[in-house]
Amino acid sequence: MKLFVSSLLTLAALASSAGAQTAQDILTRVDAAQKAAKDVTFRLSGSAAFDTSSQKIDLTVKSIPAQGLARLQFLAPDALADNVVVADRNEVRQYLFLTNQITVTPTKKAANGASGAFGGLDFTQLSNAATLLGQYNVKLLATSGAAGKRVYQLEATPKSTGGGDRARVWITEAGWRPTRLQLLGTGNKVLADLTVSNYRVNSGLTASGLKTLPRDAQIIRQ
């Protein structure tokens, strides 16, 4: 199951009075909000399953959605602390702090190899919400809150597999952006539970700034 946390990337004006009624309505509004944002920054934190144990996840995401460009700076887990991932439409560059190395992997290859990490989370896909959700069958599970502050809980299952993995995404209509992501495995086992915070848009991010990595690092192409 790929991490389609890419939904976490947009903030735009609210629709005035009409509330979204279906999962597709919600995805359409999320997509429109994403396209209105020049750049997005947010914090993603919570926990995810690593093999047999659960560990803390904490990272900052910076993205320019129109360019399909995202930069991830890890604070936790300890094994990834101070690591940086820069992903665009062509390649994923991961800076390994402890070894001062940069691994370079084609984006498609990186996505295909993501199924074993973080309970299947693909951290290369953090800047394209509705497009990535297009790979899933999505339904609306629940709605809470008053008009203007409603939160919609969506559940998504991959179209390409018949397994029991599912994802649940909470989306607020106050900006049409996700606020929480939960990944579930067989038997409703929680593989990851992540919260979005410190969400900002249009803060002047540049592609060159997001792509910057240590110049003295060793380059390893995969």
C-alpha cells in the first residue's frame, strides 16, 4: 500500500454553503485546493509499524505541487533522524546522514519498492492527493462537525490488489486538506497513524532550495 499522503498538500478558499456529499465531491475539492497552492509545508507525525514493533514517525514535508517536487526532513524514528528525501517526477534522492551518502533511485522503482517499509508507506508520493487517490476505490465513511468545519472520513482500498489493506483519511473542509492518515492491515491492524500539523501554503519555497543536499556527499545510483 503506497503512502498517498500526497493529499496533504493544499489549502484554498472554502465553498460557501454547499457541503460535499460524496467521496468524489471531496476529492474534487481537495484537488482544486491543491492546484491553487504554489507551495505547501506541513509536519507529519505519529507512529508506524516497523517489522514487529511500532515506532515514532516525525518529519517535515515541503512541496511544490505543480512541479511534483517534495522534500522530507526526518526527525524520527532514530534510524532516519536527519535523513532527507527529495522526490520529483523522475527520481528520488535520499541523503543518509550517518554515512554522508546520497542514493539516487528512479521514481517508479522507488514506488514499487515501498511496499515493505513503514507498513507500505511510500514517502515519495507526498505532493499529489487526488491523483494518487485515483489508484484507490474510495468511499465516505463518516462526517462530523458543523457547516464550515466539517471533517470527512474517507476509506480507500487499492484497485490493483485484493488484499485486506486499507487507508483512512480525515479531510477538513476548512481548506480541503487531510488532517490525519491511518493505514490498516488484515484484521484491522493499525500499520500507521499519522497527523498533519503546522500546515502552511505559499511561503515562497523554491525548487532549488528543496533540492539542496550536501555537496560533499557520495552519490550512489540504484
